[in-house]
Amino acid sequence: MKVIVIPAYQPDERLGLLVNELAQHDIGILVVDDGSGPDYRTLFETVAKDAVVIYSEENEGKGAALKKGFSVIRNNFPDCEWVITADADGQHSVPDILRVADQCSGNLRYLITSRDIIKEMPIKSKMGNILSRIVYTILNNHYYKDNQSGLRAFSMNELEVMLSAGGDAYDYELNALCYADKTGIPTKTLPIETVYFDGNAKTHFNAFKDTLKIYLQLFRTTWPVLAGALIALLSAVAFTFLWQYEKTYFSIAAAGVVAGAACVLLYRFVVFRRLGYKDMIRESVFWIFSTLVIWGLTALLGHFVPQIPMFCSFLIAAAATGVIKYFALVGIYALADKINK
């Protein structure tokens, strides 16, 4: 059995049209009213003819509504094998939702969908998505063309991870993807149509406040990366006072090894101690890659501009390495996509 969870806050008639059309197919439907208020009760009562509707007294946020729906499925849908999530505002077409449902079989564990960011998105959504793509790739060493689409699916075997991911608002979905990466859940991507109405004018997304929440939540999960970067920087400062460029080979290598080890251990024994950390190999490979690139760039700067303190060269090299790593991952993704086609 497959159940679709649709979180809804003060929706319009598009929710009713979506549910009514989905009800014509063999799929369970669970709508979560995220505190829309009494003015919307009639709409939800109409939707309840074709779906199970649960109510929240207050608006708790999209992430909280999704996780409330997941908990209801766990406790009340014993035959459910796959969970699908979709938005209530019509951004996800019924044919695309059904395509996602068709993917829910075999060894699939987690599926996210990908929209055409460049051609179709309103400028505000486009800029936010591009920034999200860059930040996520650099922090997680994993590139996704679109990491914010709300149309997703996962096996019930992954329910505990999905419930454990922090975030009660729009910050949940990106963090859930991060949790999947770090706990070793293979993620498949499916292209879908990009649908926006009136330039997405009716969205409840606050460009400043919700974007800030998204990145704060992501940083709460990926803080070991930031801790490792800080350790590397402090090591570079210390080595600058000790040797400057005299022992660049040793100092950069030592900083990278200590920082990378600290990052992996913090993920393993602190952040994902309960769920299990399964991203150690990839994390280690990219720390080694970054260390080698930073070492090479720092050595070059020290050779051609020796008057710059080594930790300043280190900072410049680290920033350049982040850019190099991002475009390397974009290239790897493009190559893999071409091979798969």
C-alpha cells in the first residue's frame, strides 16, 4: 500500500481538486490541516470525503505537519509500504505524483524529484534554490540538481530516519535529505514538471525568515564539518607562528588529517550515534581531496607571494577548494546522468 501525505495551511480550491483526482487511483491519501483555522474547516470537510484528514489546533509548520502525518501512518496504516509527500498548492501535478508512486517498488529506499530550475522557476525561488544547491553540496559532498522539491517518496523502512530529522517548518525537507545521505540511504532522483501559479504569489514561504531557518537547521546537522574547518584553520594559524612555509608539507597534511578525523568522529559518535553514521568513506575521501588541493594552492602562494602569512594563504586556498569541489561534483553528477541515460 502507498499513502500520500499532503500538509496544508490555509489552502485554496486546488487542494480539493488534487485530492479528488488522486482518489480515482489506488493510493491512500492523508491530509494534514496545519492549523488553518475555522474559516477553512468547510474545505477540509469536503476533502475528507476522499481522504483521511487530521487537524492541528495551531500552525506548527510544514515539517511538523509532515512528521505528524508519518506518525499517523505508522500507527494507523499497518499495510503501508511506501510514503509519498506532495504539496497542497498544485505545484505537483497528478501525473507526476503517479509517476513517483510507480517508482515505489523493488529496492527503492528514498526518491526525490527534480524541477527545471533555470527555465521555469520564478526568480525568488530560483535564487533560493541555487544558493541551497551550492551550500548543500559544499557541506555534504553530494550534488543534487534540485534539493528542495516537496514531491518525494520513501520506504517505510526509512520512517525512523525521516521522523528523526530536525526541522518543523520549511527547514525540514533539506535536513531530511541530509539525514538520508549521512545514514547511507541511497537516493534516486526523478525529473518532474515545474508548475507555478501567478509567479508563486500565494506561497507562505518567507524568503528571509524561512531561508535563515533552512540553513540554521542544516548547520545544526552538519556542524562537524564546520568544527573540522575551524580545527584546520586554528592548526594553520599555529603552524604559521611555528614554521611559516618552512614545513608546508607537514603542517597542511597534519591540519587536514586532524580536522577530517574530528569531523568523521563527531558525526559517528555524536550527531548520528543513535541512527548510525554510514557516510564515513565519502567524507574521508573528500577531506583527503580537499587537503591535497589546499596543500598545493598554499604551497604555490607561499612560493610566489611569500610575504603573505601562511594561514592567509590557507584561507584563500580553502575558499578556492570549496569552489573546485562544487564544480567537480557538478561534473560527476552530469557524467553519471549521461551514463544512466
